[in-house]
Amino acid sequence: MLVLKVTMLEGRTTQQKAELIRRLAEAAGRHFGVPVDEIRTIIYEVGRQDWGIGTLTAAERDAAAGTRRDA
């Protein structure tokens, strides 16, 4: 069994995450020669207030820029 762990900022849609899981499993299966049914993918979503970029949280950076951006 192969376990893939992805950590990313919150905000992606369910469809985007499903597509990411599919593509990662297919690529890892090809690369390691593992059947995709033996691959597990875990997505950890981190809140923007819990993600640091330099000296600011992502939420603080967004507020300073007046936007919501992905890091």
C-alpha cells in the first residue's frame, strides 16, 4: 500500500480535490508500479488563518492585499 499526503490551503472545490486524487493515484501507480487500488490519498486542508507566509498568516496577507489568494 502507498499513502499520499497532500497539505494545502482550504478553498478548493470537491471536484478539484477528486480530480487531484485521481491524477495523483494514476501518476504514483505508473511511477511505482503499484495498482491504483493500493494507493490511498489523504488531503489535509489548512485554514488561511493557520498558514504562515513570511511573518503573516495567509488571511492577514489577503486582508492587506484586499484579495483572497492561494499561496
